[in-house]
Amino acid sequence: MRLDKFLKVSRLIKRRTLAKSVADQGRITINEKIAKASSVVKIGDELAIRFGQKIVTVKIEALKESTKKEDAVMMYTILKEEKLERVEPEFIDDEE
């Protein structure tokens, strides 16, 4: 299943277009590799999604084409939630 579709069906992200946008910005990884919206996900994969100052890591438990709102949380398990410290823009080193 495509990453953007999984995010929508699982309700981790409400709209597929928003899921595509977040993925295209490089804010989602699958098994620690940067993912595109078209990346294929499978059961057992770990997703790390950056929402602003928070990173949520989940493990995919099930893949469904559609689901009811109350069943969507059964599609993944939250492994951890990390809150990032706010970094002032002038202290970010873009050179590597």
C-alpha cells in the first residue's frame, strides 16, 4: 500500500493530499529511510512522522483499503512520541 494512502486510512493524517505534502517535505521515514508519498509500506514497517516540534514513531500492524474511525487505531501501534527542543534559526548549521 502507498504511504500516503496508509496515512489517510489509518487517520494518522486526515487528508491524502496533506500526507503527500508532508512526505514530499522529507518529514516521514520508513525504517529510518526518508520516504516519498509513493513509497510502499508493509506490515512490520516503522514510520517516523515529524509534526512540527513532535516526532511520532509507529509500527504498522495491519493494512486495510478502508476502515471505520474506531478501527483505524488497530492499524498501527505507537512506539514513541518525542518532543523536539525548539532551535532558533540563527543557530542551525546548514553546512555539512
